[in-house]
Amino acid sequence: MKALAEQIGDIDGVNIYGRVVGVRGLMVEIAGPIHAMSVGARIVIDVGAGRSIPAEVIGFSGENAVVMPFGGLDGVRRGCRAVIANAASQVRPSPAWLGRVVNAMGEPIDGKGPLVQGASPMSYRNSPPPAHSRKRVGPPLDLGVRGLNTFLTCCRGQRLGIFAGSGVGKSVLLSMLARNVDAAISVIGLIGERGREVQEFLQEDLGEEGLARSVVVVATSDEPALMRRQAAYLTLAIAEYFRDEDQDVLCLMDSVTRFAMAQREIGLSAGEPPTAKGYTPTVFTELPKLLERAGPGTGDGTITAIFTVLVDGDDHNEPIADAVRGILDGHIVMQRAIAERGRYPAVNILKSVSRTMPRSADPVFLPYINKARQVMATYADMEELIRLGAYRPGSSAEVDEAIRLHEPLEAYLRQAKDEATSLSDGYRQLAQILSGLETER
């Protein structure tokens, strides 16, 4: 019987059926020719009345396949027919997708009509390019944000993370980058976002001009875990398509933490044991597979990726933040204390790192960057004494200089959400501050 099932599974153009035999929580058990199924295979559950629910095989239990639906379980009952569609999950992006908003299945949700399908199928779960054949990161990329351009210079093909607690301003910073980064094409994944924030982002933060050069993938927080995970995979698949067309692509994802939460939900439902903070082992397996897909390709195209990471309880060493920080090429740390005193973006420069520095910085201005970091570090060390009035001016020339330059540097790092500063202007303004000249705004 097993051999017969395997032979049937190898025949193209034949629909293979199973039957629903049980429902456990979010899981549906399917009985049938399980030897014709594989983990990741697509299943379509026919619930009657012309309705069907797509699902994915996530494991096996005894003689049954365990599947998780991409939608709700309404209408699923014992005996429902399940059609096994073993074809690999693929999407066919094209340049006509620019300016469009799609869901995790690659279906349009913006009311602008059907999508034009491309000729080249892309797998949702492509493997990263081989390390030995990947090109190096390219020249510096203008992010349009002064503090990032100068102190955390990003190169084309680099992968950065924005690490912040809730309400610290990471989504606003991401919207600034979406508008200001010097990139011909942007692919934006909104993973697990609040439903009301999607239209705000599209209309206010991105705007018509930004949307015209972007593809936006949306999976809101109320959607099933499979949809949220799939949206992250689709975001990278679309970015890979444009990279393979030798384009320089900006990929923004908000947030990779919600991808990890979705994978945790799937893993726990499949019976995986919880580990650190309830995250399952597959979370830490899937994270590098997802994040490593960004970066330079084997051709002339690149994916410059910026992922947001929601740190649990402002603990920047919690498991997901720690794992992601070890994979990416740099981390931008946003701090609640800075946001509370009204300086936005609330980036803590001293705790943030770009791993392409100092090579990526302009060598002419590198001494100014190092000097500014030294000044900020000195002020941070003495801040408590300064605010208590315990420091006597004149006791240390180094501390006196840090006090004098503190406010100008804070003003330099402060930037309105609708303001953009080029890489060259940012260097020039920093040099003026450290040279004691009046900063031009």
C-alpha cells in the first residue's frame, strides 16, 4: 500500500484526496495517503457551500498529517475532503507589482484590480545565496537620517535591525527610511501590525510617491500565524525577484519579532517543546534562514534590509533580540529614556553599531565621527554628577567640552519625521558643530 501511494504521488495532474478526522486547537488532522504529502505541502480543505480553506502540512501524528489553515476553522468538520496540492509554494512577481498592496498569499488587497503575473516563479522559501559566490556590500547608502548616516553608515546590501520597546518610535523611524532612502525599489512587509496603522502608513508615512516605487505586503495581527509567517517569506521573495533583475532593493520589515511569534505559535501547535521564553527550537532555525536571504546577490543586484525588533519589556538581551543581533550586520538601539525627553529619533548612538564602520564612513570626516562619539561617551559617564550639580566646571577640560557640545549634538540627532538630510550635508553639519561653527539647518 505504501509503495502504491508513493507511485500515485509521483503522477502529475492527479488530485489526491484525504479526509478530516479531527481538529485540535488550531490543528486539523488529515487521514489519507500521507506518503504523498510532505512538510510544507499545500492542502485545500473543502468545507462545502462552495467554500474552501487553504492549509499547510506542518507535521505528522501516527498515520495522519497535521495541517494548519491559513484562515479560520469555521465550517471544518470530520469527513471534509482535503485536496493535496504538493506543488511548491511559489509566487510570480513582476514590475507591475510596484505601487500595489498584497496579502500574504500574493493577492491584491488595494482594490486596484488583478496583479500582472511575471514569467519567473519565486519560491516563498528560497535558500540564501551561497556564501562563497555572494558579492561584497556596495558603497554607502544615503538613509536620509542624520544620526544614522554619520554614526551608523549603511552600505548597499547591508542588513540592519532597529531594536526598540513598544511606543519608542521605531515605526516612525521606519517610515522616515521608507520615504528618504535613496533606493529605486522598496519592498515593505507589515507583519502583525494593527489594522488601523496600515492605512496610516500607506497614506501618511509612505505617500503616493513612496508607494509608486514600493510593493507592500500586509498581514495584520488578527490574521492566523501561518499568514503572518507567510507574509515575511513573501516580502523576501519579492525583494529577491527585483535583486535578481540587478536592481538595488530596499527591504523593510516591521517586525521580525512578530514573525518569530507566529513561528512559535505554529511550533507549539505542532507539539514542539518550548525553550527560552516559550520560543520553540524552530524559531531559532527559521530566523537565520529568513534574514540571510537579504544582502548582496551573486549578480549586480542587492537587498539592503532593515528589520524592526520589538524587544520584550525593554530587555535588549531577550532571546529574539539576542538572536537577531547576532545575525545582522548592525543594530540601531532606540531607548525609552531618550524618547521620554522628547528627542526623536530616540537612537542611542553609543549602544548602536554598524559592522561596516569605519570602512563605510568618509575617511575625511571619520575623525569628527570618532570625536563626537568620545564626547557623547564622556557626557554619558558624567551625566548624573552634572545633573546633580556635583561637577565643578573647570575640573576637567574633557568634561567641560562634553557639556558645551552636548546640546548641539542633541539638536543634530533630533530630526522631524518629514525632514531629510543627505549624507554629505550630515557630515558637513557634524564638522561645523565640532569645529565650533554655527550649525546650518
